[in-house]
Amino acid sequence: MKKFHRNLNIMSVFTALLLVIVLLFWRTFMNIAISNVLLNGIIIGTTIFGIGLCFVNIFNLLPEYKWLHAYFDGRADSGFVPKLLRPIALALHNRHAHITTTSLTELLDLVSIRIEDERDSVRYVTNTLIFLGLLGTFWGLILTVGGFAELLMGLNFDDASVLNSMQIGMAKPLAGMATAFTSSLLGLAGSLAVGFLGLQLQFAQNTVFQDLTELMSKFVLQSPDTTSKSLELVENAPVTEAVYTKISDIYDAFTDYGYEICDLIRIDGKHPGVVAFGADETLLIGTTNVDDEILKNTMKRIELCFADTLEGIKINTRILCISGKKSGADKNIIHFANTESLRKYMAEHKNIRPQTKQDWETFDAYAEYIRLAIEYLFKPNK
């Protein structure tokens, strides 16, 4: 935690120092800025945006860092849903997940890709500032050369006031030189500032990734679930980055619209899925690219399980599958073309949470039953 806050403190001190320098040399700064209001205004605005982006990213990283250590210390806050560490959260949330060395490497690669995506956004802003500085340089040179050409063509050396004409005509090329130098200065200064803050952000992200690697390695080494059969299950059914992304989107859709995540499962021992439940005995299973016959067999197993164990209570079960297909004849198995279609459906079927203490007690009892049923239906090697 000290390393993380050290990077945040360095960023804060550096930004404060920049602000102090601007305030101390305010007149000089304004003279530089107004030499070309349009271009220099864009450069200054881009710099401010880049600085803000670095702080937003590091502040978004802080709860992820706290969640990581709280989870492995047994103090996980169930109300927080990590974004950057979502693949890890999905894997650890499933009590039946068998994380091997191979799958751990895949999970860490997914997190590394997400971190790299955030770094790319900061790098793009830095490169944009350099580009704008170079653009201003060439723009200013064009104005300077054009101004000198126009001045020389308009001079009449036989005129006694030729010096006055030269003095007046020098205004345009000098303005071009001002544009070239000031835009280069602001572009390079802005890229330096955003680049330094981006470097501190990278150090903070590396701290999170190193702690994640260490904690997950200990988790895998200490995990008792390392039988050959469980290893076979994981290796024969690898989860690609694209599938992880869709499962993560389904996870977000369920939680964003008020449903409680019950467990992560493997449908037919291969296809990952998310199980969520809400009030009024609603049970949702989200998955992606699963054959209709497998989904129908899964639905039958669920219906038979609930029919055998419950009397007078009907569990409203629906399987929501992102597959790009149209929904079939079974109204309880719904296909969606993409994540946006699923979220639109979820927005129309929000979960209404219990309002009274008695309703909460009933909901908790029902939720516990759902968890036991899901554990029975989808436990490994069944």
C-alpha cells in the first residue's frame, strides 16, 4: 500500500508544482498562449485532459488494489465489483474453480492486456501532444516563409519609406515564428508532464500486478483442488479472452440491474456461465455460444431438480445466451445478438430488492436454497 500511495503522492506533488509555476509566470504563460489562441488552446486543453486521465486511472486503480488485498485477507467487500481485475474476480468467485498454473498464466495475461489498454490511452495523449507541437512548428514555418515571400515581393527599394514598409511587413513572419516556437514549447512541455504522470501510473499498475501475481501464485500452490481430473477439466475447456470478456459483460449486466450473483459454473462441463438470482424466485443463467440442445438439457435438469425439492413454489428460470442467434421456441431460453441487446433486456427486467426485514429473511432463505441447488446441479465431475 505504501508503494501505491507513494506514486499517487508523487503525481500530486508534480501537478501542484506545475500549477505553481504557471501561477508564478502567469503573464509569460498568457503571452505564449495567445500567440496562436486556437492551436495553443488545443495543446493546453489536451494537456489538462491527459493529466486528468492519469489521475482518473490511478483513482480507479485504488479500489481494485484494496479489493485484491481484502479478498486474500478474508475481508472482501461483496458490494464492490472490480473492473480491471474482473477475470480474477470471476475465477475466484466460483467456489468450484480449479486454478492451475496454466490457467493462472492465462488469467494474468488477461489482466495484463487490460492494464496495457489503459496505458495505451495515456500514451496516445502524449503522442498527440508531440504531434500538435510539430504541427504548430510546421504551421509557423509556413506562415514565416509565406510572410517573408509576401514582404519581399511587396517592397519597392526605390521608395524612401522602404524601411517603414519592411518594419510593418515583418509582423506576419514574426507571428509565424511565434506560432512555431510557442506551439513546440507547449507541446513538448505537455507531453513531458503527461508522460511523467503516465510513468507514475505505470509504476502503480505494476505494483498491483506484482501483488496479484504473488497472491495468486500462493493461492494456486495452497489450493487442495489439484487432482488430475480437475486439471483435465480446465485444460480441455480453456476460456479465451473473447469469452472472458462476454462473461464479464454478463456479470456486469446482472449486477447493474440489481441481481445477486450466485456462482460461476461450467455448463456441460465446458461452457462458462454466470448464475444470478433476484426477488420473486427469479433465477438467471447467463452464458455465451452454447448449443440449443445443451441449453435445453440444462433447463430440464433445473426444472426436475426444483420439481423434486419444492412444492407450491415455481422458480422462474431463464437462460440468457449471447450467441448472435434469434430466440427459439422455448421462451425460457433467450438468445441475444450482442451484449447491448442483453443489457436492454435486463433494463426491462430489473430486480426489485426486498423492502422489509421479513422480505429480506425470506429472500435470504430462498437465496441459500438456490446456491445449494446450483452446487448440486453444476458441481465438477458430476
